[in-house]
Amino acid sequence: MRLIDVTLRNLRRRKGRKLLLVAGLSIGVATVVALVAITATMQADVAAKLDEYGANILIVPKANDLSLSYGGVAVASAAYDVGELTESDLDRLGTIKNARNISVVAPKLLGAMPIGGQTVLVAGVRFDDELRLKQWWDVEGREPDSQNEVLAGLRLARALDLHAGDDVEIDGHTFRVAGILAENGSQDDDILFIDLGAAQRVMGKPQSVSLVEVAALCTECPVEDMVEQIGGVLPQARVTALRQAVALRMETVGQLSRFALAVSAVVVAIGGLVVLTTMLGAVAARRQEIGLFRALGFRRRHVMNIVLGEAALVSLAGGIVGWLLGMGAAIILLPRLANLSAAVQWNPWLALGAVSGALLVGLLASLYPAISASRLDPTSALRSL
């Protein structure tokens, strides 16, 4: 008789105990799988939204500043070796190694222009990119859809008495106010946003760009590497990572990972204890049977193999059933718990990890009961028959 036959017969004889053990392992594995699947989906969704919610890299022309002072009193300051940025320079961003991580490139041309008897800060932007970058903008009216339409910050609109649909003249050029930006407490409230090409014509700076804001997808966050890469293709520019934005992204994603890890560790520990106590009870109940095996010539390793074989088959079944239950629970619970419409991904690595993890926990938890069973004295065990 082969050892596997003994193992299978023991499982069939004690179906109730083994089914309970499979159920316990399945619940533990399902909990971990559901938590990991939900967390992974939330991580991807949060990271994608945060990565598109504002810039995390700033590109400005490089300049050397010269400050003149005497006796601690500043006399004058000047900038020399001032670099220049143009729209054609932006094409080089697509050549960097991590170009796939770039989500939005939003160039701006800034200038002070006289409007309605006041000096107003005018920003030339690409409205499609700017609206993607600043998704918190709330426009009263509508978004511009031509080069002759502009957006006005709320404080500026109040100062100039502008409303959606009004005309505004900038250096002899007439523009239509498409909408007014709701107040958001930033410098945007005092700026008139116009099309980048129109700003270049009005300011007499064809192709010029004052600065570039870049939103980089930083789930893996190679932002520092990207800063170095952008600096390599744009030597005339100073490239800065906005560390606060990067830290926010990483902290949010990291909190989700730590939560999943902590709960998973607790569930795995509980599952291991369930297997340990169940297998110890099974060994105690089978003392006579194990003594008979030993009396018939079974070696210690044979007894260990029988116990560990049972644990392996039960753990394998628990892992497979638990993975299926966990994925089903994740699909059902995700829209209700996280209010997300994103679909749960059927990750084969998660399936492999669930089954392998259940098998490993089951074998490790059964190791001590198997050793205890192999050390039973056959004479003392048979004496109780």
C-alpha cells in the first residue's frame, strides 16, 4: 500500500473534520484575497486620480542671478545667462526614458498686460491640457473652444466687472469671456487665461513659453529620475520636482498597502493556528492507528509524510476555494465599500500566491503535529487498544 493511498483513505474516513478545516482555510484565504484585490484596485484608482490632479514637475528657464549689496543693503539684482523655452522644446519630453509616465504637459506664457485701465496678469495656456491638469476648476459658463475665448479668475472678473459672454480687449485684440472660474483660493483667481497661440501673438513672443507644468504618473514614482532625464534633454531649463505632491501620492498609496499587509498578517496567523490545533487534535485521536502503522514497520518519516500529505491536500483545496470566494467577494463588495466603478482584475499572480500561501501555511502549521505523530511510541499506543 502506498502512502498516498493511506492519506486519501484517512481523508475519506474523516470528512467532517477535514471539511471544517477546508472551510476555515477558505475563509482566511478569501479574506486575504478579497482585501488584496480591493486594495490593489483602490491603489490603481487613487494613484491614477492623484497623478492627474495637479502637476508634480515644474520646468522653468534656467537663469543665473547676480545680487549687488554693500553693508548688508541690497543695491540691485540682475539675471544673466537666461535660458529660453519654446514649444518645440516640449517635443523632447517624449524622448526621455520614462516618457510613458508623463500624463499631462501644460505649457504657459505669462505676461502683464493693460486691460480696462489695470495691469493684469495674462496666462497663455493650452486649454485642453490645462483643464486636464486642474480638474478642480469649476467654470461658470463654459470652457473655451476657440482661440478668441478666455477664462477669467473670479477676483479678476469682479475687479473688471466681467461676466460670461462679455468682450475684453487686450492690446487691440478682442476676446470673448467664455466662463468665470470659481474662487479656489489660489493665484488663478487673479489671472486671465487665454489661448497659448493668441498670447504669443498679443505679447509678440512667437513660440515662447514661460514655464511648463508636468503631471507625472508616479505610482512607481521615478520622479527624481524623470527630473534628471528632463534636465538632460532641456539643458537651458531648471527642472524641479514638487516634493509635496509626490509625498502625498506615495503616502496615500502606502497607507492602503500597509493596511492590507497588517490585516493579511493577522488573518494568516489565525489560519495557521486553526490548522495547528486541528491537526494536533487529529493526531491525538489517531494514536492507536499511528501505533499500528509503526508496529507494521512504518518509519517515522512515513508517518510524517502521511500527516503532511493530508495537510497539503486540505490546504490546496482551501487555497483554491478561498481564492474563488475572495475574488467573488471583491467584485461584489468593491462598489459598495469603496464606491468605485473600476473592475477588479483577475490577476493570475494573486491566484498563485493564494494557493501557494495556503499550502505553505498548512504545511508549516502541520509540521509540529507531524513530528509529534512520528515520535509516538508504538508499544504505548497499542497498549490502549
